[in-house]
Amino acid sequence: MANRLNGKIALVTAAGQGIGRAISEAFIAEGATVIATDVDPGKLDGLAAARRDKLDVRSTAAVDAFAEQVTRAFGSPDILVNCAGFVHHGTVLDCSEADWAFSFDLNVTSIHRMLRAFLPGMLEKRRGSIISISSAVSSIRGVPNRYAYGATKAAIIGLTKAVAADFIRQGIRANAICPGTIETPSLDTRVADLSKSSHRPVDAVRQDFIDRQPMGRLGTPQEVAALAVFLASDEASYITGQTHLVDGGMAL
């Protein structure tokens, strides 16, 4: 099918690379007017979005000001995709209060800021699809050395279900996508860092990530984006408050 998002306005955070960029590209291909944001606006180069903007989702003032700009220029978005995130490595004993606070601020509180800023406009229109990127590593499954990360991604699932329940009669749908291990620049950076800290070859560290995927390979951002297109579209009009795994069998 084509043009499944024709006429819809979509806002995507962390759209510069990886999953966020793939979702933005897929939305554009399906006819959406995409507002792409990233804390590093240079990463948005080459993306044929209707608007490309720097946005620090860790700043309430920045998010609120941006919401006013977007509303004046486009009206309220029909689709909000929350992609910004950070992967902390380690157990509880490796997680300082600063690590914990940063992880929750970027992974969870940023979504709270975006919801507070953009949900009122969706409610006025009585329609909106909110998609937040959680993880298979969350309340769904625990893996070693993902203490803070797993906690934040579990919180996203709880947040998603709460929003879905609160506004189910007002035209709002909220769903969480829970990827497994996806081939992204973020993963490349983590592999390189782990290789350096463990004194192991990069290929061996990467193979560890592949081996934990029952399907025997890493996922692609485009595979996650295909699910996001469905959830954003009217085809998913009867789906809300759900966790949607795209994990290569990781949660089996």
C-alpha cells in the first residue's frame, strides 16, 4: 500500500539517525508531512522533511517553545514519535545517581515533556497516534548489564499504557514499539566502547549482540519503521495501549 499517511502531520524526535531517521523516511514515503528534530541538527541533512529543527528534549523550555512554533506553522501533529534515548551499560553497582538521573531524563522525562506540549492540541482535534520507542529489554525481558536502561524502557511501557487509558475515548491512541538489537550508529558506538573497555576485538563484541538474537541476525531500522507506519496509520485505528515487539525472537 502507499500514501497510508497522506494528509497527516508527524513529529519525530531523534530523527537524525538510526530508528528515528528510518521512521521519518518511511513516513515521508507514505505521504506524511514530517517535522524532524534532533539535538544535533547536522544529522538531519539530506532528510526531505517539511521541517528540520534542533530540539533538545531534555529542556522543557525548548520543547514548549518548539510546540508553539510547530502549532503556528502546521497545526497540531496527528502523529508523535518519541525516539530519543540512551543506553547505559552496567549493573546497579555501576550506576551512579547521575547515571540514573540522566537515563531517566533522556529516555522517559523527555517523553513526558513532549506529551505535555503536544497532547493538548491532539485532544482539540480529537485524534492522534503516539508512538514511543521502548525495548524488548524492559518489563518484557531482563538482560545483564542493562539495569538503568531496562528500568527506563519499562517506564515507557507504563507511561504508554497510562496515556492510552486516560484518553481512549478522546481519539488518542498510544503504543510502544519494543525493538531487539538493531543495526544503528548507536550500536556501532557501543560496540566500539565495549571493545575498548573489555580489550576484546570489535568483531567479537558485535557477535555477542548477534548471538543473543534467536533469529541469528541484527534487525534493521527499516523493520522498526515498517511497524511505526502501521501504528501511525488508520489501519491501526483499533489498537492502543500495546507493546509491539520487533525483536527477532529475543523475548521468546
